[in-house]
Amino acid sequence: MNLFNYWKCRKIEKLLLFYVDKSLSEDKIKYIEEHLSSCNGCVQKLAQFNKIDSTFKTLEQHPLPPGYMHELHFKLARANQEKNKSLTEKVKLYTLFPKLKYAAISLIFLFFAVSMFYLNNKKKNLSLDATAFNVINLNQDGVIKFNINSDRDLENVTLKIELPGGIRTIRNGQVNMEQGEIIWQGDLDKGENVISIFVKGVRQGNWEAKAVFKEKSFIRKIKIPFTII
């Protein structure tokens, strides 16, 4: 795939969700359909979006349990009181040490500046985030996407994913019930990279997948919640 086609596919992929929702103008719909007529990769991604969209449309809406809103209101009010109390205590402490307040502010500012300088110079060239369809029907497919953006080629990258008991990975259309851990190793190109892990909900409940991304001294841990209904 040449560079022009790559960026064109990236542009089309960002529009596919709106295409599925039928929220695009006629010109953009025509533009996308012309591209889909000659690009098998984007056709496959559109099929995935359509499948996931169909899954969400089949989800049943469940009423909130009795007293839920009252309990939520009570917890929010209590959290707000604790926040105000904490703020008041901080103000009192601040006024007890007027001679030290400017020194404290200076130290905080210095710490913040040094931290930002370190982070910007150490990790500014590499970012990582994960997205997932966190609510999955029992025995339905889902996907976890890891988006890695770098201004350089990456070598010997390791991505380790620990799956909880309610979720299992899919390989070649088959669910591996024994595989609770996935390890991806390889090199990534400069720019945006996407690693997709296809999973299936096999047991109802609330679950949490854990991922660890490692590239030399850069280590990032991510927790991904799931609800299987």
C-alpha cells in the first residue's frame, strides 16, 4: 500500500461510524462508497462496525433498581461536603503559615515544571491509549483496540493482555477457552499503529482486562472494564 492510499484509508476509517449511523452528507456518502468499491480492507472494517452496531441495537434496556437515584443523590451530596471540608481545612492551614506560603507555591511550581520537562523529553514521542466496546452480550464478539502513535520506528515492542474469566480471545473464528493471556511482540512503524484483539463474552458479569505495553524504558499499564450481559 503506497502512502497516498494509506492516508486515504485512514480518513475513510474515521468516517465509517458516521456512515453506519447515516449521519453524513450525500457527497461524503458517495465519496466513501466509491472508495469501498475498490478497497477490501475498508470493506472488512465496515463489516466489523456493522456487526458491532447490530449488537448494540439488540441490547435490552433495564430499569434502574428502586432507590437508585436517591442513593446516588446522597453519595454526591456527601462527596461534595467532604470536598468542601477538605478545602476549608487547606485554607486554614494556608493562613497559619503566611511566611511559608510563597515558598510552598514556588516549590510546587518548580516541581510541576521539572515533571513536565521530564515527561515531555522522555515520553512525548510515544503515546498509547486503548478503546473497546465495553458492553457485550453473552456469546457475542467484541474488540479491544490499542492505538500507538510514535514519531519514530519502534523495535521489540511487547504488549501483554490478561483477560478475566468472562472474556476469551478469538483466533481464526474460534474461541480459545484456555487462553487467559495474550502476548503480542513485534516492531511498529513511525506514525499511528493499531493493534486489534478480538474477544468474545463467555460469562455474564463485570470484568476487567489488564494490559501492559513495554518499549525499552517506556512502560504503560491500562485497565479495560467490561460488562457481559
